[in-house]
Amino acid sequence: MLNNHVKSAFLLTSLTLVFLAFGMLLGGNQGLKVALVLSLVMNLAAWWFSADLVLAQTGARIVGPETAPELHALTAHLAERAELPYPRLAVVDDQAPNAFATGRDPGHAVVAVTTGLLNLLNREELAGVLGHELTHVKNRDILVGSLAAVLAGAVMFLANLTRYGFLAFGSGRRQGRGHPVAAILMAVLAPMAALIIQAAISRSREYLADDGGADIAGTPDGLASALDKLGRWSGQGRRSVPAAAHLYIVSPLNLRSLTNLFATHPPLEERIARLRGEII
């Protein structure tokens, strides 16, 4: 619990520092003042509206029991086993099977699955995946992951804004506007820093969520089988959002294009082997 609070504070502080640095480099002292106000607003939004922001990023839509009765029934059963409040459920219209959980605490959690996941998995496998996501909720990983997604999305937005802004307005180097070369350099390096933060936060949590998911579902077999199926689809999601990649149970990005430094998940083969008792 304390560790997750420390990570949350670190992320909010990082978001503030990134905004302030961009403001200073782009607009000098005046830019710093504007960035301070924006960072405070962004911190509040990231904390309070984290679930809604992530749902908007990923294109997930909330569904009720009348739309997905089987999904709701299974989730209700697993949430009761996990002694958790019943979360809201969302569906992403994407043929690639995947799932994630978001929110600021267990009382405001959302568990989202793709249409591809619902079409591909049997009940035991789906229970394992939902158990994994509910473990993230129970361990309060969801706030850290949601803040990281908002942070990464904000940093990447600022980086793109800087690049395009200097292409359009780079000729006007009036006094007090800041240093354009340093700003452009930061626009290139900042997204890399955001990816490193994502990787550092999410990797270790996946092993714990796998173990907890197996306990909630009652068996590790369903989750192991589900991960095996999901791994074959990795990198094929139509709604993949790099800023939120660490939230998913299996990375939606093309792992072949990433180095280990930027990998947001531990090796899938190791996760499956651990669930099957082949690695202790």
C-alpha cells in the first residue's frame, strides 16, 4: 500500500516537473507560470478522473448487465471471492484479445475487456483474466497504472505539440520565449523517459497479479491457457495506445520493435511457466 502511494506521488511530481520544464524552455518565466497552473490542473484531473481519462484513451465504453450478462455474472462472482466492491465493466471494440483495470481505488475501479477477448476465451480462461485484473484492483495497482498512462499521454502530447509548434512558429525567437533547441531536444527525449517510467512501474506487478488471479479463479490453468492464446495476438490491436500499454494484461504493442529497456511486461513465456509450476 505504502509503496503504491510513494509511486503515485512520484508520478504526480514527475508530471509537474515535466510541465514546468516544457514551460520554461518554450516560454521562459511566463511559460513557467502558465505551466505551473496547467500542471496543477493536470494533477487533479489525473488523480480524480484517471479512470475516465484512460477509458477515453483506449476507446472503452461502459456496459451494463443487459448488454453483457455473462461477463457481469462472472465478474460479480469473482469480485465476491476476492472480497472487493463490484467494479464497473467496459468493453473495447477490438478484435485483439486483451484486458485492463483502471481507477483511483477499489471503490471506483473499472475492468475493461476487448471484444476479441470475449470471443476467444472460454469461461475458465476468462475467469483467470478477470481474476488477474481484480488482483490489480485489490493491490491498488490501478491508481499507479492509471497515473502512469495519463503521465505518458500528457508527455507525448507535449512532445508532439513542441515539435509541430516549432515547425510553425520557430522563426519568432523573441526575448523571453525560451530556448527552442533545448525544447526540441526535450520533446524528443521526454517520450523515452515516459516509456522507462511505464516499464519500471508495471513489470513486477504482473507476476503478483498472475498469482492473485489464479487464487481468485480457483486454478492457474485458465489464466495460463488464456495468456498463451493472448500472446499470439500481441501487437495486433487496432486500438493500441502506447501511453496505456502497461495497463493491459498482455502488451498490445509489437514487442519486436521494443528493447527490454522499454518492455512494459515480463516475458510471457515466464509468466505461463510460473503459473504451470515449471518455474519456482
